[in-house]
Amino acid sequence: MSADDTSTDETTSAATSSAGTIAAAASPATTTLTLADVVSLLDRRYPPATAEGWDAVGTVCGDPAQPVRRVLLAVDPTADVVDEAIEVGADLLVTHHPLLLRPVHSVAATTFKGALVHRLVRAGCALHVAHTNADAAADGVAEALAATLGLVDLEPLLPLPGESLDKHVVFVPLDATERVLDAMSDAGAGALGDYSRCAWTSTGTGTFVPGDSAAPAIGERGRVERVEEDRLEMIAPRARRAAVVAAMRGAHPYEEPAFDVLELAVLPATAGTGRVGRLDPPLPLREFAERVAQRLPATEQGVRVAGDLDGEVARVAVVGGSGDSLFDAVRRSGADAYVTADLRHHPASELRERAAFEAHAAGRDARDGRPFLVDVAHWASEWPWLESAARVLREDVAGRGATVDTQVSTRRTDPWTARIASAPLP
Ligand SMILES: [Zn+2]
């Protein structure tokens, strides 16, 4: 979906020669995937089409043919992290945040970003970005944050719309069923997750009278005909409707096949922005915030809280990264607390004012207005995803009969380096 998804041809020469050296030293006992293979696995987990329109996800540099034996995962593609990738001998650095979010006219090494691209290419280390597509995904950033905080029964805060599907129902004489099924499958019908050529058939009797000018495959003009037929059902993406119908007509022996195309209801997807879930057992806000502080990596900011520290927290919404644009969805979700990062004064203040007003109007203590806010460092909120991304990448590579070594970056890329406590509050 972005220019970054496409070619990396300009950067191939250094990476290819380095890759060649590595390949020569490889043990024949282990199978190694190429960058193109690994990127296709990452894209299945974090589909680029689910990224926000403004985002720039995909491969930033790297040769698709280079082998990938060691992957370093980090939140930010900073100079520190590039040092680490080169030190550990990574062939691929996967980061959450884009290096080149806005268009650039140069990656000359005279710029701080261009210098990083040069260093990565010289070291034979590719850079790949999974940003808002990783936020939205199952096994993504929001889900990892929710799991780290001990939330269960998760659902997306803002679900992505589910895929638009049709159900094709066609009546086929028994000896032609397999042929029609194959043709519809080849045209894109019958795909369900990791399964293909999925179909249902049941057998019944079809009847018809061929007209005077008909050229029937079975039967005679003017006579009632009865034929044993299969009712063949397959689902297909709505975008493939015309192709599937054309393929069915092409493979069907009848001059006028009987068929239905039914539009299926669109169900919310399991992926989407943020997650909301249950805290079991519920905790007072103070204890919940202490858990957040303990389970996320340490930062200078620590954890900021807005709300009654004794108030009970049973339902929690989370968004990794900057989350103050999601307040409406958080309110609709009925969350008692909202864990996110980068909360600004005005949105946070107005949310809490409104919560207090509504609690008072409902006859409760104004301090008990929901949701409470739990603000953490942006980097800390996204860091839990790295372990989960490393684990699923190892599983996916193993599923292809290969191995990969994964490492999670140990560098703290939160930009804040100190915090000076205020004078004690009066
Ligand atoms: Zn972020």
C-alpha cells in the first residue's frame, strides 16, 4: 500500500555479495528462508492492506533473495538499534515504527536517516516495517499489550470490517460436479483461512422441460426430464463474483445452469484497532496501575494515572502508542480504565471532566467517573509486541520447514532520559 512495499532493487548489490558469503558458510543441515519468504510470512500475519492510509509499511531496504538467519525486532529504527542489529549479525531488522514515514528525495549518507540505510545495506541487513498493520492484527501490538496486563476475553476496540463474501449455489448433474467445483475453485471460490477448495454438496432431483429451440445436454425438447443433481455450495470473495460465475458457466454442461448468488452478512473481524477485555479478578485502580508499571519496561515517565485510586477496574481498553483519538470508542466500550500513551492535556482533561459530570448526574461520586486514564510511555506500550512477533515468526518459519534465530532488541528507544520530580504538591 505504500511505495516502501515495493522494489528494493537499488540496494541489491552490497546485500547480494554479503548474502553470497553467508550462503557459502551455511550448514547444509538447516533450511534457510530468503528475505522474500520471510516478508511473505510477515505480510500474512500483518497484512499491509490493513495499514492506515497515511502509513508507510513494508520493506525499506534489502535484497529479496538474501537468506535470513537472524532477525532482530525493535520498536524504533534508531541508530542505537541499527548498531545492535549489526553487532548481533542480523540479516533482517523488523521495526514497528517506519524509518521513512514521509517521502524523501535522498538517502545519501549525509542525512541521519540516509546514513542508517547505508549502514544497513553495507552490513547486509534488511529493514522491514510492520506499523499500523501490526497494531490491528490478531497477535498484534494491542493484543500483546492486553495479554501482558492480564486481560482476558479480548475483542477489538474498533473492529476492522470483515471480508465481503458471496455464497454461490449451483445445481450440477452428478458426473460434472468435480469439474465445476475445480473451475470455481480456480476462479477464487472455496478459500477458508488455510483451507482451499472448500465446498458442500447434497444430492437431489432437478426437473425441467427443454423448449422447442433448446439444445439440451440431457433430455429431449418438450418432454419432462428428471435428473439426479448435486447442490454445490461454495463461498467466494464478493470481488471475485463475476469470475466465479463465468468459471461455473464455462465448466457446467447445461445450456442454462440453475444457480444462486447470495450475499452473506458482513461480520466484524477479530482484528482491529485496540483491544478491550476483562480483568479477572477486578483490581482497585492503584493496584492495576502498579501492575502496568511492573509488567511494562521501565521508562523515565513511569505510569501516570487520572482517576480514583480506590475505584474498581474490571474492564480495560488498551491502545499501543498514541491513543487519545480513540476516546469515543473507549467510552462506547464501557471500559473502567484506558491504558495508552501520549495523552495530551486537553483531550485527557475533557474526558475526565465529562466522566465526572456523568457520574454525578447518575448519582455516583464524581471522582468515580469512567474511564480512568493510565498513561504510559509510547515505546513501553508497544514493546510487548516484540516477543510475541518473534514467537509467531519462529513458528511460521518452522511451518515452512526452516529455522530462524530471533532476538528482541534490548535497547530502550524511549527518547526521554531523565525526569525531575516536582516539589511536593501542597
Ligand atoms: Zn507507535
